[in-house]
Amino acid sequence: MAAPTDVTVLSLTGRWHLNKVLSDSQQDMLQHQGMPFFARKTIAYANITVDINQYVDSDGVMHADSKQLTMGRVASVEPRTADWTIREQQNPYFGTIAGKCRIVSAAFRGVEWEELDEWLREGWGEDEDLFQSVVTSLERGWRWIQIWGFSNIQGSRHHVRKLWLEKDGVADRCRLVYDW
């Protein structure tokens, strides 16, 4: 189902369902990240749901905490704090990772934004804020950039995540499309 127009990256709280028909395959990217074969195959065939709890803490910092559900079970929990501070965490699939997140304001997309690959920057509304996440594997040598926002796909508004993975001088990309 299409996302309501009042839902933005500043108000993502809710349940999102991965639309595998509109999304790219994640298999190559997950393999490059070192995910085991059977876990990749489970992701390929299972329904994926993401529950997001978004809030602003007492310091005025936005958080977007998500639980990814696969086959009715919590597959991963990903806390995100949009203050562009690097935080380490242990991930059951990717090992020790370090990441930082921020809101990329529609009014100010500076030099760092312009340095991103064009594929990551295109397809977003000019007046919509975006959510950027950069994660580095401390054990497996990859760097993962995610841009979240909303796009019109086949006439419907969807939550979209563009993923860009760099490892050993090779880049891989993937677009994930979520239904409301």
C-alpha cells in the first residue's frame, strides 16, 4: 500500500513491509558483507517486515529504532541516532559494526551530499528531507551507505532505501522499496 503523504523521514513510526517485486535483489550485497548462504536464502524467500519506533529524546536528537521481522521472529534490532556520532554495536549477521546517522535537510544538502554517488542522490523529492546512515564493518572490511526517503514508484508513494556497499574497491548497490 502507498505511504500517506504526511509520513516523512521525520515520522517513520509504523510497520513497513518489504515489497520484493519493486525492490532489487539483496543477495550480492549480503554475500559481499559476509552473510552466510542459508541466511541469505531465508531473506530471499521470507516476508520481511520492519517496525520503526521514531522519537526525539530529551536532548532534541531524533532516533529511529527498527526491528526487522522475518517469519514472525525478530531477526535484528537496529538503533539509529541522527546526530552524526559514530557508535559501535554488535550485529548478529555482520559482527562488530560502527555507524553514524543524520537527517539530510532538503534546504541544506552540502558538499558531503554532492560527493555521494549520483545514484544515491537521484530520485528524491527536492523538498523532502532524507535520512543518511554510514556503517563500517570493523571485522569484514566493508562500508555501507544508506539513504532513506520517499519516491513515487509506478504511480504510488513508497518508503525507499538506497543502499551502497563498498568493499575491496568494488561498489554494489541495491534499492529496497517498502509498503505502508
